[in-house]
Amino acid sequence: MTPAAGPAYVAAVLMLYLDLPDTPLRPSPQDQSLARRLYEQGVPLPLVESALLVASLRRLLRPGDLPPLPPIRSLAYFQPVVTELQQQPLPEGYLDYLRLKFQRAAQA
């Protein structure tokens, strides 16, 4: 990743994060810092998007008889899933499946 790509990467991560249900209306300074760290660590943007979608789907597809979860307050909420996907990468093309699954779950 080139240094010039850093701001675009950070903006993309933050946009993906803020477009999810139960997330804040604007990123905090800590969210911006974490997005920069992900860039500096060389975490591919598709992996970050996959982690955001996996974690969001886990929330959206919880059984309805469980109490509701509180809103997500930080991008750091997704860090464990980023780490999980770094250790166990998803199959090729799975991000497209996650996008479709999320779209359907969010509409329901």
C-alpha cells in the first residue's frame, strides 16, 4: 500500500463502518486512529469489509427472543473479527456472498 492511498483507505473503512446499523453518525478520533492503524498494518480493505459484515450479520441474525444488543460505539468492536479473519481467511468470492446476505438481513 502506498502512503498516498492512506487517506482513501481510512475514508473507505470509516464509510463502511458508519453505513452499518447500530453505529454512530460520525467517527470518533479513536475510530479514525484505528482505521489508520489498519492501513499501517497492511490489512487489506476487503478483509476489513468482510469483518464488518461478519460481525454485523452475527448481530442481525441473533435469535429474536434474546434481549437487544446496545449500539456499537466504536470501530474497535470489529477488531476481534479482523483478527479472526486474518488467522482464518474467508474463501475467494465470499465477500460478495456476505454483501448479499447483509443486504437481505438488513431489509428484513
